[in-house]
Amino acid sequence: MRKLLTAIATAAALVTPLAHAQANNFEGFSVGLGVTSADTTSEVVTGTSTNASNTDNNAVLQLQYNMAVNNTFVVGFGGTANLGDLKAGTFGANQKKLKDGYSLYVAPGYVFTKGWMGYAKLAYLNASLQNSTGSSLSFDNGWGYGLGVQALFGKNWFGQAEYMVDQYNDRSSMPGQTDKLKSSVFALTAGYKF
């Protein structure tokens, strides 16, 4: 029994510094470029509800800073900016588009191995919804949440996959009308960690 306890204590002593080194692998500033597939729904409520949705692709720029909290936990702070528009539903001849979308977020992560991390994300969102006529409605103060994984390739390169659910605050474009906007987004990102 004593030999077993000694072996466990020795293994724990050896693994602890290794685990901290694992969390340190994800530390630092990074930049990433990704592609998204977004299912975006816009809804107009005027007593009755009418909604429409589109699935569209987009490129996204990501800037993030990660810091190791302890042996296995990392906290990331960052932002994303859409590099194009996303279709957000067609009402008759009126094609709506989500434009100028960006987010600011916090992403706590758990390091599984020296090259793999899982994370959760909570994001503040801002975007505008533009009609075919060119008029737009600002959707600020939205919130998104999701989960993702990140893999390191060598010391500096990484790839990540994440799924986010985004909900924007309701807006009123005219008296008696409420406009709603939400999306589900899957993103694949490749990046470089400095």
C-alpha cells in the first residue's frame, strides 16, 4: 500500500508542472481568419409574426489574448469582425442582410493536452440589418454564447471550430412593429499565436 501511495504522489508531482506547461502553450496574443456558416433569421412582429431565414457563408477576423489562470485553465479575451454581409431572410422582394457585425467576448478554456483546449464563449454583439432599399436598422447590445475546441499545430499555428447562438435585442423600425434578429453560427478558424 505504501508503494502505491508513493507512486501516486510521484506521478502527481511530475504531472503538475507538465499541466501548467500545457496551459502556457495557449497563452499570448493571436490573430485568426475564419469562415462561417450562419443560419440567420429576421422576424417582423406587427400583431402577427412573420419570419424568414437564410443560411449564408462569411469570412471573419479574430483577435484574441489568452492567459493561463492555473495548470489547466485559460481565459481568452478578444473580438471578431465580419468581413462581409450575411443574408438574413427574404420578405417578398426584400432581401435583408446582416451587415457590419462584430463581437467582443470572454472565452474560458480547459486544456486537455498540450495541444488541445475546449472553451466556452460569451459575447457582446453588434450589427445592423439592411433592407434591399438600403435602409438599415441597428441591432446593438446583443448576446451570444457557444462552445469550441482549439488545436495547436507546432508552437504558433492553431485551428479552431466553434458553434455560437447569437440573439440580438429587439428593435422597432416603426410604431407598432418589432424587428427581431438571431443566428446560429458554425465557424472554422486558422490562426497564428505570437
